[in-house]
Amino acid sequence: MTTIAAPLDDRFGLDRKVTLPGPLRLDGGGVLASVDIAYETYGSPNADGSNVILICHALTGDQYVASTHPLTGKPGWWTRMVGAGKPIDPARHLIICANVLGSCMGSSGPAGIDPATGGKWAMRFPVITIADMVRAQAMLLDHLGIGRLHAVIGGSMGGMQALTWPTLFPDRLESVVVIASTARHSAQNIAFHEVGRQAIMADPNWRGGDYYADNRPPSAGLSVARMAAHITYLSEAGLTEKFGRRLQGRDAKTFGFDADFQIESYLRHQGISFVERFDANSYLYITRAMDYYDLAEDHQGSLARAFERTKARFCLVSFDTDWLYPTSESRIIVHALNAAGAQASFVELSSPFGHDAFLLDVPELNRVVDGFLRAGERG
Amino acid sequence: MTTIAAPLDDRFGLDRKVTLPGPLRLDGGGVLASVDIAYETYGSPNADGSNVILICHALTGDQYVASTHPLTGKPGWWTRMVGAGKPIDPARHLIICANVLGSCMGSSGPAGIDPATGGKWAMRFPVITIADMVRAQAMLLDHLGIGRLHAVIGGSMGGMQALTWPTLFPDRLESVVVIASTARHSAQNIAFHEVGRQAIMADPNWRGGDYYADNRPPSAGLSVARMAAHITYLSEAGLTEKFGRRLQGRDAKTFGFDADFQIESYLRHQGISFVERFDANSYLYITRAMDYYDLAEDHQGSLARAFERTKARFCLVSFDTDWLYPTSESRIIVHALNAAGAQASFVELSSPFGHDAFLLDVPELNRVVDGFLRAGERG
């Protein structure tokens, strides 16, 4: 196990941000001369530094995995999984979660400052990939003096990063947990993202991405993008159970275009509240990174080859009602891991909540993750 | 059988439009003093007028079922089903298809003229329902002197109209063909439509619907609405087969935001070409009518009760990859028909094309419709 060196930062703790010297060479050919990374940590390193868990967040997630979001004031997005007595526990683990490259909560991205000009990057930020996000995370670990991870874990886009880790840094981690995710974006996945991007870019306030100066962002377009995406996070049965055709606070249809149905009101709320915490350009960049994601493509078309060099253990979890990244996508990953001789466990959990289940109260998920992590800790 | 009276129009034929005296009382409480209906006919009535087939079109369909679209120059939208030697054949049937109330190809709708003011209706047009559309169709049949239909047939929203016919006019038709449709709009169905409406209304060119005077319609918003809806018309497997992750006319990713993938280019084309032939306000009104649609709700929550008074025969067809109106929705209808003692045949066909299959080349669909119609004609 690698010993954790004295971090350049003077303490582990919350709401940290560092500017790391580059260059970070990107898949698209560009170079970032330096990289800002905003991150949170919970817990402390143990004596041999063998208890470090990196959590990777999803498309619209952030580093506030188990701490209050500074803009919304809401609790962290994964307090069901991370916290005292939870599978990932600050009493046992040093937990790190960094805002992904391209996002808008402090890490380098279109909403950040281009050091070469002192102005906002906007659409002059280079297009990035999931692998670029992972390379930036590795730079952060270097900076923190962390050589090796006990585990990398993520759901949805977080799962894509977790799955990419052993392909780029096969010797730097012991175990990988991939929840409700995929090894490539399908045509339908790309299609939904393209609708969102077109909604943003069709908003006259977008202005080619240069909307920061007067603080008039393309909120209407971003809101529509979020609404469309949000449908894909929920199952048809879940929507029927939660909303059905129930009307919103009234007895009868209004025969108008206000939100008559609860589902309309709910979706509008999802759109409106999203624009208060997220940057439209970041949404463009991160969806693009997800659409470009195809691990097999990066390894001569063979997903098994991607995992050839790693000794990590893998845990895959899918949900039976997830139609965004259905169980069949997890099965493809498991088959490739088997072909590569990797140790892989896989379970499809039952949940009515569709893709969003990985964020919700699914006790089975906690049991699976807990059991998998503890097995590695005993070893 | 009813004898066809001399029609008020001087001939059956193509590209017809009539203004029918009202009032047409609408479900929403409003009244249309008169109703414009644009329609096409093919074939001639037989001696006893027993060969009339009414075709109902889908959300973005029109009356040009088997004739060239005047704006796009494209062939009719159902030439696979309607034509010489097809299941619905002008040599054997008098075929009628009318532009639905609320649409934009000549029938009364927001893009039409409010006779009270002489100006465009725009959003002052009353909100309508599927049943209102059917009542307008019945007015057209009255005008044409057609008392009774051999069959009413439709796919998708056309199926909703076909299914509504026997509930409003139980004695006016012998048979009903409902393809890839449903007896109610689900929460997920409503959600997708709400995204489309929000995309249109978020477009600054929409201006509360009053965009006709300067001919600057909310094309960007309507295009996004169409793109989002179009994804729901196709199956995930069909998208993968047709597009997969193939790039558009280039060898490598551009690391930009142009349409890199074929699926992106295809969706953008769907959006752009749609706005050239369709009115954004009509899209709002018709999607609203579909979302309000719930046949059981209109009959004290009992779908079986809706069909109690009819003697019509029913033919239901679903497609196994249709996730917009899945087979389970057709089954609900069949169970209700059985409970009502109605004669119903039902088949789920296999097709890779998702919901759109009803418009495509599915020989099995033609055989089912042909067999069902001929069985009625022998009787």
C-alpha cells in the first residue's frame, strides 16, 4: 500500500479547490496548461493508506456527495451510501469526490477562467472525454499523495469514470464499483442528449456560449434539456405510480396550457430548479463527453482488451426498470471482464424507480456495495 | 345500409375543403360557430353505401393519406395501406380522410381564421379533445350524406379517434381498427408532450402564439419538440441497428458540437423538415388533446362501459418494440371490449421499428387489416 504523503493542501476537509500544474493533454488534442479541481473529502487515511475511496459523480452531480450543496442548501446527493454506518463510512474510509472536468462547481470547465486570457472559457474550453475527467482525478490524487485506491465507485456517468479508471491506471486501484451504467453510449442515449443540446443552443440567450457577462444564461433552453433528460431517469411504471394522470391541485381539467397534470408540474419544477444550480455550457460539454464514451472503441473494438492489464475486482449493479442504461449493457461489461480474466460480480436489482434508483433508498444496493467493499478490506 | 345522398360538394375528389355550419359544442365548454374541414377522398360509394372507410390520422399527419402532400411534394403517408391492391383500395372502398380539428392543413385550428374577428385564431382557439375531433368528422360525414361507416381505422392518435368513434356513435359503424394506440395517455406520454410544449413556448418567437403576422414562427422550439417526440417513435434496438454510433460523413470525432454522429444529423433533419410543414400552435393543441385523452375517465372510470352500446367489431394491433403505446395498453382495451361483450381480435406484431412501425412496410400488418376488413365485407 502506498503511504499518503503530506498533502500540498494544509488539511483534508470540505470545500477544497486546487489549481494543479499541467499540462493535461486531452483526448481531443488540446492541452490544459493548468487544471482547477474542486473536491470534498470525508474521513482520514489509515496507517498504510489502504482505505481511500474515490467517488465519481454523474452528469449533473457534484463533489458535495455527503455535504450541503452551497447553492441549493440541500443535503449531499449520496447520503444514503456515504456517512456514519453506511457502506462508505468516514470512520473507516478516506472518501474523495471531485467535481468533474468540464463541470461548473469549481473545476475547470466552460464556466471557469481561461488562465491565458483571464476571461471565461465559455465555448473556447476544449471538448473533453470521460477519460480526460479520469486523468484529472488522477492528477488530484497525485497532488494529495495518494498512489493507490481501495475503490473507485460511481453510478451513471460516475460508473463510466469508474470503469475507465482500470483501463488508464490498471495498477492504481483494488476494486471498481459500477452502478446503473454502461461501457458506451447508445444511439438512443446520444439522441436524448442531442435534444438537450439543441434546446440550449436554440435559446437566443445562449449566444454561442458567451452569456456570462450580463448574467442572462439560456435558462429556458437548459430547463427544457433537463426536462427531456429527466424523463429518461424514471421508469414508465414509476411515473404512473407516482403521478399517473392525477391533476395538479384542482378537480377538473382547465382546458388550457397551464400545468394541469401533476407530472407536468413536476417536470417544470425539475427544469426550473436545475437552472439555478447548473451551467448550460457545462451541460453541453459533459453530455458530449458521455456521447463520445465507448470503451471498446478506444481498444480496437474489444471491451475485453480494455481490462486486460488490471488486477482490480469489479462489482456491477443494474436496475431492472432502468431503460437509460439497461441491464443488458451491464451484462456486456461483465462478459468482457470474464473474457479478460477479471474478477467480477454482477447483480440486477429490482426497483420501481428506473435509472434514478442508484440515488434513492434501495437497501439491497447498500448491502451489495457494503459486502463487496468489506470483502476487499478483509483481504 | 345508408344510401349516400347527393353530397353538398359537387364531386368527391381530392383537396376538398368545406365550411360546415355549427354550432360544434366542445368538451371544454366552448362552441365553434362553424367548422372548416379539409379532407381527401379516394374511390366511390357502392350501391348501398356500405363501403365507406374513414381513416384517422396521427398527431402530425394530415388528410393526404394516399395523395401528394402539397407542401413537401412527398407521397401520401399511408400508401403502404391505401391504394390499388392494398387492404384499403379505392376500387372497393370509398375512403375518406379529414384533417383533424386543431391541425393546420385546412381544418379549423389555431392557424385558421376566427370567423368572429377575421383574424387568426392563434391561442384564442378553444382547447379541444379527441372526442371533439371525432364529432367534427361526424359532421363531415353528415355533410357528405354518409350515415354509416364500414370501418374507421387509425394508428397512434388515429387509433384514439377510431376507438372513440363507437363510444360517441355506437350505431354508425360496423368495425373499428386500432393500430399502435392506447385508451389513455400515460404519465410518461404526457411528460414527453410537455417537454415539446415547453420547448415551443420557451422560443421567444412564439409570442403567446401570435407569430403569424410577420411569418416568424417559433421554429427552433418546434424543431426541438419534434426531435424529442421522434425518439419515442423509434425503438432503442431500431436506432442501434439504423445508426448505432456511426459517424456522419467523417472518419473521426471532431471534438466539437456539430453533428458528429449519424443519429444527431438524422434528428436535426427531422426537426428542421418538420417546421416547414407544421404549425407550432397546432402542435400545442393536438398534444393537449392527446394528453387529455382517457376513454375510461369519460365513462366513470370504466373502459368497458365506454363500449357497452356498440355492436361494432374491433381489430387491435400492437408492435412488440413500441414503447410509446406498448402492447400492454392494447391488452387493456381488449379486456374492456371482452367485458363489454364486443367482438375483438388482437395481435401483437413483431417489428424492429418501434411505434413508427404502423407507417412502415410491415406485410403482417397489411394481412391483418385486409383479413379483418374482408371478413366484414363477406358478412
